[in-house]
Amino acid sequence: MPHPLNTSRTLFIRTCGALGIFAAAAAWAPAPAARQSGASDEAAVGERIDSTREILDRWVETRRIISEEVREWALGKEILESRIDVVKRDLAGAKERVAETEKSITEADRKRAELVDQSEKLKGASAELAATAAALETRVKELVRRLPDPIREKIRPLSQRLPEDSAKSELPIAVRFQNLVGIVNEVNKFAREITMTSEIRKLADGSSAEVTVVYIGLAQAYYTGGGGKIAGFGAAGPEGWTWTVANEMAPQVSKLVAILKNESPAEFVPLPLKVD
């Protein structure tokens, strides 16, 4: 399909050419009569008629060409306008996509700023938790040293995971707090109960004997053995439990053990309490 501008240019050239031909024919029409003035009037009239017919044929052809050019120009104009509409729609869509992209970029920048701010807060909170974990680990280590053997053995899998140097620990914060909570829970449970175990105690003469030990939570402990002839008591100290021989307490401690084993009916048993 010809370009609309080219079509308009062609229409103008063809129209001017056709009009020029028509003008030339009109000017030429009377010439035969002038040159042949001596011919008969009939011949002159026939010649004029032929000339006029030729001019009319050219005029009709010119009109036909003009009509075709007008139709082609109208069609080209319609196609051009349609293309312009398509371009305008594409341009509007492109502008809309650009606006949406800019909006997405702005939203992404906002979320990124929020994430960066949140990350900084989390880093600060993590540093505080690490410092708290380090302080608690130090205190729990001191607590473990003061615990009696039964509970120390029970929490050994957890206490062994306490870092030697909290500042250099590579364990996750969550794992470190889990260890701490696990140890404290077991210690609290032991502190609320009366626990009876069998242990080896060193006697006053330097020998050792198997004894039955009754722990009253973490407050005090009593032991007896040797057929009810030896006894003593213990309490927590800075480096662990210390034990004091007190054989005179053997009857009372033996009765306490019998009650706990359901070998004797329950009754009040007075026992000494050492308070630091």
C-alpha cells in the first residue's frame, strides 16, 4: 500500500498533468480549421468533433485518475490514523508499565530499607543476647561446681557443652540458651525433691565406705552406713559439697532412711541443720 504522503504527491502531479493536457488540447482544437481554411465546412466540423471527443476522453480519464487517487489517499489516511492509534496505545501502555516499574522500585527500596533497619536491630539484639548468655554461662559454671554428685552426673551432657570461653563460642545463641535452660530446670527439680542415693564416703580414719545419702533438695544432706554405726551430713560449698562426720547422728539418719524406704512408719525425725 503506498504511503499517504507519496499518494498525495502523486495525486497532485497527475492532476496537474491532466489539466495541462486538457488545456493544450483546447488550445489546439481550432488549429486545423485555421490551417485548412479552404476546406469544406463539413470537414472542419468533423475535425472539431474528433478533437473535442479526444479532449473529453482525456478529461474523463483525468477524472477517473483523480477519483482513484482520492480513494487511495482516503485509504492511506485511514491506515495511517489506525497506525497512529496503535502507536498511541502502545505508548500509553509503555508509560503505564514504566509507572508500575517505578512504583515497584520505590516499594522495593522501601522494603530494603526496612529490612536493613530490621537487620541492624537484630544484630543489636543478638549482641545483647550473646552478652546475656555469656554472663549466665559464667554463673551456671559456678553453680555446677557447688552441686552434689548425683545432680552433677545427671546434667553432665549439658554442662559439658558450656564453652570454656563464652566470648569465643561458635555455638548458636539458641543452642547456648537451651543448654542453660536444661541445666537450670534439672537443678530446680532436684532442689524441690528429697533424693536418696548410694555413695562412697571417706570416714574419719581415712577409710571409705558405701553409705546411703539423703539429699533434702540442695539445702542439706545426711548419710549413714556401716550397719547404722557411721553417719554425717553435708552442705554446698564454693568448690562443691563438704561432708562432716557425725556418727552420733546414725540412729536418726538410719530412721530417716527406713521411713523413705517404707520400712518404717512415718514420724518426726529431728536432724541438725548447718547454715553458713
